[in-house]
Amino acid sequence: MQRAEQIAQAKRLLHYLEAGTTAVEQQPYRQPVEEYICPRHAEKERQQLFREGPLCLGASAQIRDPGAYFTDDLTGVPILVTRGRDRRVRAFLNVCRHRGAKVANGCGRALSFVCPYHAWNFALDGRLIGRPEEYGFEGLDRASHGLTELWCEERAGNIWVCPTPGKSYDVASLLDSRMDGEMAAYNFAGYHHYVSKELTRRMNWKVCVDTFLESYHFPRLHRDSIAPLIHGNLNTADVLGNTVRMLGARRTIPELREQPEEKWDVLRHLVGVYILFPNVVWTWQLDHVEVWHVYPSPSDPVNECTMRVSLYTPGPALTEKARGHWDRNFTLLLQTVETEDFAISEQIQQGFHAGAQEYIVFGRNEPCLHYYHRALTEAVAGA
């Protein structure tokens, strides 16, 4: 957030704290349970959101230098993202145009991508630049057999991709102009990737996202972990384009009242949660950024999700002391979500199949869930 917005949101949170309230909607919101347990609905989500829609697939920090690349299979489509010698980020289907093998795996640095099957060689910009026994492919020009390029745009430290060839989007119109200022203020484009880990849990992917969109559960579920650090049932709620923003308050926020406004270090007292629609939870945490990419699992898109959680730091971890600090932060994050949030989320998914209710209820004090699910329902319907 830019400075003026930080001040405005801090004042808003201080008002809520004094009044003993939080951001609210006019009435509770009812969300059909069917959208969490119906195979037909899951298939619509797969097509509308995860195949044809724009997805925040990763961060600039993952491929800072020319030749750096990462691969991604979580959409259900093999994707390769790389930074070319011209420093432009490009995305391709990770599929050799000869026999269909992947030309890269994992992440790393490369001068070009060589298929492990028959050694067809592709440049960083996707061009086919070499194939053994060239005489065997007479009449098949190289120009039309490069990697299949996907729409891709790098913006404010995030990399957006559409898994379907031929489709393109205007990210600026989707994100809202304010989001550029938000990310610029955090300087996310200058951050460094520290660590990532994949998790698979028995719950619908939306149940995972839901747990990040309200602080109402903090006093009970997180009473011994993060509740002593962050206020429960106290947050702002806003929509910036197709991004839902929820700002929470650390227990230290009353310190701002003791200082003149021009000296406020607002971000030190906030937790910022952004849902980069539809499936990325981007979280500002005091001195680092945590990012969750959440997908329905291919084997059971209704009842199982696969998540990749990453930690990004403001500078490279060059010392043992720095690595110890970030390791402790990442361990705390995983312990909290694995043993508290996700344990109860799996119970929730089981409960959805019990037939106890047709709808679940998001309270007036959980407005970010209202905003997110309205947008989600409309997007899956093709609106």
C-alpha cells in the first residue's frame, strides 16, 4: 500500500479496535454447500478458472535472471515459465513438438531446453534451434515446431499466465490500477524466493482459501499460536478490481496512537491478505511475504486440493543467522496451518457430505468471504 492508504487503513483499524467491531456487511451471506461437493461444479471450475482464466502462476523472484525458469503442473497442464536473454518473461506449454515429452522439470537455469527423449533443442524464447538427424524431418520447418507459447504478463512482481493457447487478458483492467500501487509499496518485485513446499490435503480447494479470509476464528482456533500476536475478528475488507483485500491488526497497533502521524510505520502493525483471483493467497507478514497457490487435485478435484506455499524475503539469505530466521518463520507458518487450519478444514469437507445443511453461512463480520464467493460464483457461471 502507498503511504496515504496505509494511514487511512490504520485509522480504520484503530477505530474498529476502539469500537469493538470490525468491517461488516448488511446481512449474512449464504453459500451453497453444493459448490464444495458437486463433481459437475468442480468440472466447471476446472474449465472456467484453471484452464481458460488468467492465473497468477508465480513470482518474478523465482526467475530473476535471464535463463532462469520454473515449471508448473498444478493447473493440470504442463507449463514452463522462463526469462529470456532480453529479460522478458515468457510461458509455454512444457511439451516437445516432436513426441510430447516435457523439455524441463522443476526449476533452475538453462541456456536452452533440450528434450530428454530425442534431444530437440528449444531456445529461451521457444524457437526450435536444433534437432538431431535433421534429414529425417525434411519438409517440417523449424519455425512452426517451436514450443507452444501461452499468454503471459509480468506485473508488480507477479507472473500471470493462461494455460489455454490463443487466449489473452488485460491484467491491468482485472487488477484495478490501485493494485499496482499496493504491490509497488511492498516492493515485491525486488524480493527473493527463499523456499517453497507442496502440500496435499483432503478438502475442497475453496475451503483452503476460505480460512485466510476471516479472522473471526483466531481467538478459538489459534488461541495458543497467532492469537496472542494478531487481533481476532478485527479487519478491513475491500475489493480492488478482482482482488479481495483483508487487512488485519497486530497486537502492537495501539502504539501508533503514541506517535505523530507523520512518523507512523504502519506496515509493521498490519497483516495484509490479498486474494489474487481465483486461487492465490498473497500475505504480507511484517518482514516477509507468504504466497499460497491453491488448486483442486487432478485425482479428486472435489475433495482434495494441492497447495504450493512459498516464502519470499526482502533480501537474499546469505548467512546462517538469516537462514535460521527464515526457517523459523516457515516452520511456524506450516505448524499453524497444518495442525490447526487444515486439520479442521478436513473435518469441514467431511461435514459438507453429511447432508446437515444446504448452505453454509458467512456472517456479517466475514465480508471478504461474501466478496470472494460472489465473484467466484459469477466467474464459474461464465459471467
